[in-house]
Amino acid sequence: MTLTQAPVLETARLILRGPEARDIEPTIAFLLDRDRSEGFGSSPNRGDAWRWFTLNVGHWHIHGYGYFTIEMKETGETAGIAGIWNPEGWPEPELGWALYAGFEGRGIAYEAAHRARRYAYEDLGFDTLTSNIVPGNTRSVALAERLGAWFEREYDNIHMGRDLLYRHPGPDAALGRDDDGSVEAYA
């Protein structure tokens, strides 16, 4: 049972859904792994990691959006999170993603982020998004650029220090609108 009002979104291989109680342990494991989650809210203990999970649930209730859980359609495994993040102190809404151990290198983050961005533009009516990336996270920079985002500036993230802000193309460019305003299908 979902803990939020999040819709269920699908792609060819993925289900993006709201956080559920069964996602607590995979999320805590991710956040306790400093090497994997540094720059994403890495936690030194279970209690802090549990609080981050509940922060995402609350984020959905306050903003009406947040991080979706990425579920593999074929196996039902929890592969990570992707969605729109904008807690207090953020410069503006961010398209973010993180994969859990064993799910990298398969295009899952791209597929999930692409679908979450489409949701932000089509369903939430956003006209811009950023991705805030910790310096040195070359994989996230490459993914942001693959999504069409470009480096805009550095800024001081109130939680994590220096961050790189990448700007995503607006809805018309990101959604591939034709001259008549219709939306072309995309991955």
C-alpha cells in the first residue's frame, strides 16, 4: 500500500510508484552505503536513513510530488528512486535519481528520469527543472547531459555544500512537440 497520493507511471521496463513500507529497507541500505549515497543524503545510522525515507513521504504530501520508487516490471525488485525534489532551501525543483546496488549500467536511471521529467512537465505543469549534482559525480553529469541538460552554474547546497546545477530543456524541447503542439512519443 502506497504511503502517498503518487500516481503510478510506467515505461517499457519500469514502474514508478509512490513509496511503500516495503521500500524502507532497500532505501536504508542505500543511504547507509556512504560510497553509493554520498551527495544524496548519505546517513551515518539507520535512524537518520529512516528519517530521510519519511522525509520523502512527507515531501509528497506537502508538494504533491517527490521521489518515485523505481520498480522493475519483470521482477518487482526495488531498483532505486527518481522524481522531483524541492525541500526547503533548494534553489528550485530538481529532477533527481539514484539507483540501488546492482542496478547500474542498464539504462534504468535514464528511463526513470525521462519518465519523471515527462510527468513534471505534462502533469504538474512545470516549465523548467534542474538537476543538482555533487562535483565529481561523473555518472550523474553524463546522465543529465544525455537527458539534454546543460551546466548552468555552481551554488552552495544548504545540506551538501558545493553543487553543480544542470538546467533541463523546457517542455517543448524535452517532450518533442511538433509545430502543431502535439507531443511525439519518446522512450
